[in-house]
Amino acid sequence: MNMNMDMRSLLRLPVLLALIWENKAQKLTVSLLPKFPQVYIGDDVTLICNRKGGSKPTTWFIDDKKQSHQDYSMFLTAVTPKNNGEYKCEQNGLMSDPLTLTVLELEPHAQLSPSVGGAVMTKGEGRNLVLQAEDDLKNWTCSVLRGVSRFGLGVNVDEQMKRAVIFAELKEAERATFWCQKKNFSRSNTVTLKMTEHVVMLVPPAVPALQGESVDLRCVVWGGSKLEKAVFYKDNTKIINSPEGTYTIVNATQDDNGKYSCHATYRFSHTSAGAALKEGDSDAQELKVIGGPAAAIISGSTKSLQCSCPRCPDNCMSCHWYYTLFNDPHSRRRLPENDQSITAEEEGLYSCRFDCGKGLSRFSDSYSYKAQPAEFGGLLYILLGVAALIILMGVIVWMLKRRKCGGSNVQVTGRGKDNDVLTHFERREDF
């Protein structure tokens, strides 16, 4: 009998293990993609509610508040501390453990940006992204997230200019997020590019729009056509006509957040001078204006520059200085000085920011330094002044000498007393 019990136990063991494995497989998890150790303000990230066997209708909770979003993936654009919280998801009555999202109000250690163009591309198009970092770029790698799949990218490093270039393409994805990193220590910001199949495109910037700065929205027609007129819309409401095809938001605020589109009137004049006018609409693109991290402030007088950051956290102690050529915005390089004051040596653009440990403050505005002719002119004026003074002193000395000499050669005409005076002077000279 005991032997039969042992046999039954052995038969039940695989069933029990299968149930345990199934329960484990059914456990929901919330994953962060890309898998960043730190999330910086302005990053684009994706949250995935997944379990073995695929995805199903999903209910999301942020800090236990039910959300209307029902897809198994949640794409968060240009995150800020307002996105901080605990994210959970539910599928078929199963609730996941929470994932805590914390956004740092800092910038990452490297910058990734398009060499030209904005955030929208046509199908099959590619674009160069430029990576700039303060250290050696040999150990940096770059990646792209298309959907929920990550792929590595080739990196073309320019050691002399301390920058690298990657070729970004969407393949078949409607949206892709690009970034670069150096192991698990340093990384760049994210750049998200989106695909459109429309001939007319509304192109917002590929990097987050920052509060207080100007933002250009461009209405572009694919194929090199001539744009005759563009009409811009915000949330389906007409806002402006633009013959140039650009709508500039000056001093952007969060009131400018919304979905923008444009209607273009154009002609393919490169095929025929008398080509007929055509019209078309773009798809809507979201614009999100964020506050951004605290910005450094640069001030100066001619060659003497100072950097400060009143709004930076207390742990932002070390100051980083940067130099950029006038004609190449991607030539920025870090200078060796760490003090809050430096002296400009080369003509170009100077900027600064503060190191805050896990990240950095926002860049200051650029200070344009040119060697002023007034500096040489001032020295010239001093030399001319000294020369004039020497000449003046020479003239005065000459006049004094002439005066003395003239006193001994006074010519007096006439007779009587006058002759006596002449004789008197002559005698004094003889004496």
C-alpha cells in the first residue's frame, strides 16, 4: 500500500511542477524599454506589459489610478518628473508588480541630434545622427528600438572632432527610438524618428522643445517641389498662413502643447515650369514643451567669461566649459578648465554647464567671442597719444629756447633813449 502511495506521489509531481511553471509564466511584468539605469528629462521610453504567450487587452494603473490606455505598450514622449510614479498593468484578472519610474531633472553626459532635418521621415528615407561626448568615443555603442525589438548600429567615429555619426532608418517601423551609451555609465539622450506616408509633412524638432526657447515647425513637401503656401493648424484649428512654410513659436510654453498639422499648396516646378498647382495635408504631429533641467548662465566682458547656475541642485559643483566653431555647430569640444571663470583665447562660441554627478545641467546660451579691432585700436590710440605728447613737449621746449634767444636780438629803431636801450641790451649780452 505504501508502495502505491509513493507511485501516486511520483505521478502527481510532474502535474504540480507544470502548475507551478504555468503560474510563473502567467505572472505579469512591466518592463522599461530601453533598459536605462537612469531616465533623464526629455527621454522617450516605452513601458511593456508582457507575459509568456503574448499580449492581451491591458488595463494600466499609475499610482493605482486606472488609465484609459488599453494597449500592452505605453509610449511616453519627452518624460518629465510629472511622469514619476508606480506603473502597473492588468490582463485577464492578473495584476503585475509595480515598476517605479523616476525621471532625473538633468541632462545625460552625451548629446545625440540629427545633422539635418527634424523628427519626421518618409518611408525608406535615412538620416545621419551626430553623437557628441566629452570623452573618447571608441567604447561607445549605439542602438535603435523598433517596436519592442532592439538592434545595434554601426558607429563612424571622428576622433579629431570628438564626435561620431550613425545612420538612422526606420525600416518598416512607424516609429523608432535611437540612443548611444558607454557600458552602463554614460549615455546620450534619445532621439525618436517617425514615419509618414504623406507627400506633405509637418516636421517638428527631433529633440524636446524647451520652455522659453523658440520652436520651428516646418511644412515640407517631399520630392523637391516648390512650396507656394502653407496653412498651419493646431488641434484642427487654423492658426496661421505662411508662404515660407515655417511656423515659429517664440518663447514656447506648455500652452503650445498639442497636435500640429499643415496644408500645403505646391507645384513640381523642377519637372516643368508650368506645372499645375497641387494641394495636400500632412498628418498630425505632437509637440510637447517641457521645462527642462536648470540651465547654466554665462556672462562676460570681452575675453573674461563667468558661469553660474542659481537653480542647480547643491551637488552641482564642477563647471564644464565648451568651445564651438562659428560655422560648425557639431564641432563643440570641452575645454580643460573647471573653474567658474575663464579667459576666451580663440574666436568662436563659448558655453558652459555644471556637473551634477548622475547628469549635467542644461547648457548655457552661447557667448560669441571675436577679437575686436578695438583692442589693437586702443593700443594704437595710446601710442599716438604718447607720440603727440612727445611732439607737444618738443614744441614747448623749442618755443622756450627761441624765447631766450629772441631776448638777446631785440632790434630797436630810432634815436635817443631808444639807442640807449639797444646799447644797454648789447652791453648786457657782452657782459
